[in-house]
Amino acid sequence: MKDMRPAGRMWHLYKMGGLTPALTSMFDAHSAQQMAFIRSIMKEQRKNSLYDIPLETVELVVFDLETTGFSPYNGDEIISFGAVAVRGDSVLEEETFYSLVNPKRPIPDHIVELTGISNEMAGKAQDLIGGLRAFLEFVQQKLLVAHGTGHDKHFLNAALWKTSKVNLSHRMLDTMMLAKWLHPKLQQYDLDTLLELYGIEVTNRHHALEDAKMTARLWGGLLQEIRSKGIHNLGDLYSRLSHQH
């Protein structure tokens, strides 16, 4: 008689069909559907070449995450996604995405104070897989832009692996790296310093959507300088950035 308790059922499914069906069976049908969508977006993205796209008309999504801390592989979780669509240097203010996520763990007091997201608010929010699926539905195949992408990329990769066993395959640009290249003598490259440098109004810092909008306006300023250097498509920009040390 087969052991059909969850662990036994998973082992049986693994032997029958491999890891993905086994993992999928552990979720309800809705989660399985979300996982399939996330995996298909990543698979599709790997086929895309963005290099010839003109910077003037490139479609991208500037995003920001709020998290419980800085260690996605040590128990920290995403608590909100914020994103805004951009075409060239035009921020499409009406095309935005924002979602709270239930981190399934307490949010530290200093993060509650910083972000304004309480444990009660997060407790009523959707699970990570739902927030991630909705975010990717908004992003589709577009280029991703963030400020200081290391943090966001680690958290996105951890979330993708945890929910769907895939890695992020979208191309990314980092406004911090672009600023370091364009302004090599600045003392600091944090978002507040650069917003001031470019005369961008500070709205609500540490709110994922507001930070994404401010970063999108910063991208617009950086892009004008990039194009003034004779760089007109993504391939040239990536090539130039790869030679920076």
C-alpha cells in the first residue's frame, strides 16, 4: 500500500514524473497555475534579444521592493512590490503596479516605521506567489530597471526559486551604476543624493511605488545624458557599461 500522506505522495509523484509535478502537487490548483505562468514568463524571456532596441523608444519597467531585511536566503521576505512603466524617457504615470505581500513572518519594528507597512496590513495581503505572478504579468518581457539592483535581484531570484524553481531571466539596468559612470566624482550614489542632483521632487520614500516613480524620473534624466554621449541603443549601452570598472 502506497504511503499517500503528503511526503509519501510527493515521493511517489517524484518517482513517476520528476520534480515539477511533485512540487506542483503540493500546491492547490490556483498556485499550480501561478507557478506555470511564472515559469513560462522566464522561459519566454530567455529567447528575447533586446540589444537592437533604440533607447528613445525602449519599453521598460522601473520597480522597487520593500522587504523585512537584507537577507533573502536567511529568512527575510518581500512585503511589497511597486512598479511603473516607462517608454524611452517618458514615465507612464497611469501604468503602475503596487501590491502588498504577506511575508508569513513578523515585520521588524524599524521596517514598519520605515515603510509604513504594519503586520496587520501585511497579514491581510496575498501570498508571495500571487504577488510575484501579478508583478510579472505587469512586467511581461520588458527590461527591468531599479536603483541598486543587487538587493532587488537577490530577492526576486529567491522568490522565483522558492515559488517556481526558476531564476530571473530578465535583463536589468541599475540607475546607481549608470550614475557612477556618468558622474564618477560624486561622493555618494544613494537615491536621495541623485534625486537632489537631478532636481526630482521627493514624494514618499520607502514606499515601493513612490520609490519606483522617483527612480523612473531619475532614469529619464540619466537617459538624456546617455544619449548625448552618442549611445542610442541598448546593445551600445550594455557594451559601454561592461567596460566600466
